[in-house]
Amino acid sequence: MTKPNWFDTRIEDALLAHNSPDDEQGYFVYQLDALKDHLEQLQQQDVIKLWFAVKANPLSKIIQTLDSANFNFDVASAGELAQVLAQGISPARILNTGPAKSKKQLKAFVKLGVKTFVVESLNQLTWLNEVITEQTLTEQGKVERPTVLLRVQLQWPDGEKNPLGGNSLTPFGLSVEEWQNVQVTDYPNLDICGLHIFQWGNMLSNEKMYSLWGQMVAPLTSLANDMGMKLKILDLGGGLGIDYLNEGKQLSWQQIIADLADIKAQSGVEELWLELGRFAVAECGYYVVPVVDRKVNYAQEQLVLAAGINHIIRPAITDQPFPVTLLRSSAAPSQAFDIHGPLCTSMDKLGHLTLPNDVTVDDKLVFGYCGAYGFTESMPFFLCHQLAAEYVFQAGALVEIRAALPATSYLA
Ligand SMILES: Cc1ncc(COP(=O)(O)O)c(C=O)c1O
């Protein structure tokens, strides 16, 4: 079986040689040299300001690699902020998104030097304005006004063609109707100069993406106008896709740049921002896990792995498996297996995927595209299994960044 195109064969020998007893329940590896090359390629343009959505992968080495490629950072919690600051990154390069910002959190972020906020409710807007007023009073001098973008959630009236495909209501941002009650001059301590919109996920078609972005321009520019806002910044979130299902679909970055240059001109903004998650880091990550059992059940071949959704939950919540390959080489013909983890729930399934039919107990499987929404998006505590280690592969060597931890480390 030849290695799939998502597998960087430069890491193969290191994975084959890695036999640490501590990692017998599965571990993550991130190929940092490949990540660096990819990020540098994304930066070869002057159309978009790029941010990294830290939620996709908050490992220190990943953040440092993004920093070295001049990315800025989108944080959505105090924990993410602390992790980015701990890498020595200036708060001036940090943006705060997320629907659960209390006044206390806003105050703490401002105190730590964060100057850019995506505001998602009327309360957040009022609180941030109050925080700056209070800070101005205590510091007895003019405090710099933070840059504020308002997050908009669009819906299309019944019967009208909806480019988003559905009108599901989320807590992310507010409708045009709600924001229309705001006049930016009512918030003198804030520089409200941008809009943020992001209501799509894992897009794999340039045409669809462009059409979607294009349909956002009119409602957003008209909203800015109604609010008395000079629209300087448009943030189109993330959502650029990864071909998890190997459908042969891939976004062209060059086309995205050309399309966004067009959107920028249409909307008349000075800056266009994206906060990339999976498109930045998914490809650099691998998850390696041993096979614990193989059996035939009602004529279906099943593999049971040492870990499943306790380490990588995404397949269960999106119904999209990560692609898999056998670590060793095999000339055996392929067949489809149901691949399960160790948890006592039928949700613990990593997919119905093809592998060589001589796969056996103690073989190791490698899952691809695990650089985003892997380790920190899992459910590690159920059944008291081990937390997975995280390694980086850099300059030809595998280096452990976070060791595996047994259940005794978190059970009280
Ligand atoms: C506000 C915001 N921006 C960007 C992203 C990154 O999305 P993606 O991984 O699809 O690029 C997310 C993900 O949830 C998000 O919530």
C-alpha cells in the first residue's frame, strides 16, 4: 500500500522507531518544518491580515511557529490568552472573540494589554465601554481606545435563497436588526470600525466561498452605514476547508487571494482579516495509535484501538473521519474496517475506513489532518484513560513537548 498524499513520508522513520511504553495509548506529532513552509506560503500576499484561531491547536510550539510566520492570534478564553502571552507575543497582536465575555473578563483582557475585540452582544459593547471609562478614571489620563468589530449573524427571510443553506440560530454575534439600534457615537471610548461574520464551516469550493462572501457585502456595508460606522475592517472568520474525506476537493489559496481582493474592493474596507484554524494547522498533525483487537462481528471486520474519541473526538461530532493509514508497509489488498476506540459508548468510532487486510493486533495506525481540533477537542477523562503525549518533528527529530499523563494525574 502506498502512503496517502496527506502523509509526509519524512516523518515515517521517526514514527516507526518511536516505541516508548508511555505512548502505547496513542500520541500526537506535529511536523513543524512542513507547517512553517505552509504558513510562509499563506503569507505571500498583501490582501489579508492573517490571525490564527488558537482553539484549533494551542500547543506552545505551534503558536511559536505561527508567530515566526508573522501570524496574529485570535483567543477565545482566558486560558488561550495566557498561553499566547506565555510565548512572549505582544498583546497588541491579539484579538478576542467568543460569545461568553463577561465584564470581568473584558476588564482582565484590557488590563493585560489586549486592544482588539470582536464584540458579540449589546452587553459586551456596554461593558467594554465601561471598562475603558473606569480605566481612564483610575489611570487619570486618556486610555487608548480599543479597536472593536461587531459580530453579525445573518439570516435570510423565508422563501429567499439562503447562501448559508440553513437559518440555524447560534449565540455567535447578533442580527442586523439588533445591531441597528446602535450608533457608534454612543460609545465614545471604543473605536468601532469593523464587522465580523463567520457562519460557514469546512468549505472546500472556491466558487461557493466567493459567492458566500460576496453575498455578505451588501447587508454588512448597509448595516455599517445605518450605525454611522466608517467600515474600515471586515473579518470573515475561518471556515476554509480540509479534504478529510479525500474527495479530491481542495481550495486554491491563490484563488482565495484573488477573490478576497475583489471582496475588499467591493466593500471598500482598508483591511480584510481571516482567523484561520484548520486551514493553517490541520495538515501538519498526525495521531498514532496501536490496534488492541481485531474481530469479525455480524460479517463486519472491526478494529478496536487503544484510544478513540478520548483523544480525537471530531469524527464522532461531525461524522467526518480523519483519514488513516497503516504505519508499517504492507502489500496486502485493502478492505474496509469499522474502527472503534475503547470507550463504552457506540459514539466511540473513528470511522469506516480502508486498510490493508493483514492489519493486526499491535500494529500502529496513523490518522492524518490531526493538527487542528485534535488533542484539546477530545473527551479525555471518560473511563480514566491516559492523556495523549504531544511531540513535534523538527529538523529530522521527534521531540516530546508534553508527556503522556496517566489517569492518576487528574483523578482526585
Ligand atoms: C471566531 C472564530 N474564528 C475562526 C475559527 C476557525 O475556524 P476554522 O478552523 O474553520 O478555520 C473559529 C472556529 O470555531 C472561530 O470560532
